Amino acid sequence: MLHPIFAIIDAPIIIGLVVVGALLFGGIERLPKLARSAGQAKKEFMMGQIEADEATAKAREESRQRIDAQRTDVMDNVQAGSVAGEAVPPPTPGRGTQA
């Protein structure tokens, strides 16, 4: 459902609003400066958005790696029967491994 004010807005009214806006902003000589500054503001905003996205992606990856490191089993990197290349003696019944 459209607002009733939209029914009376047509091309001549829009052109009139543009002309009044140009006069309020100081005429034609200021409009290029205004457009240029708006373009620069948009460019800076987009660069900031890209930097924020990169920082977010980096933080997400670091968090994922930290969680993966916490979930890994310490014994996954130990070869069966040895610790740092040394042989591990078999367990003695009732006493565990020999020291």
C-alpha cells in the first residue's frame, strides 16, 4: 500500500525539488565538490568495510585453529611403543610400567 503523498509527486515536482536543493547548497559550483566528497566518503567506507571483513576472517580462522588444537589428542603424535624414539618396557602386572 503506497502512501497517498506518492500519488501527487510527478516529474515537475521532482525537478523543482532538485532546483531548490541546488540553490540551498550554494549553486552549481558547489555540487561537484559535494559529489566528490560523497564519492571519497563512500570509498573510505568501503575500504574500512574490507579491512573489517579481513580482521573478522582472521579472528575466525585463529579461533578455529585454537579450538582444533584444544580438541586434538596429545597421544596422536606419539608412536606406539616409544616416547621420543626410546623403547617403552612392557607393563608389569599389578605395577604398571617399569621405571
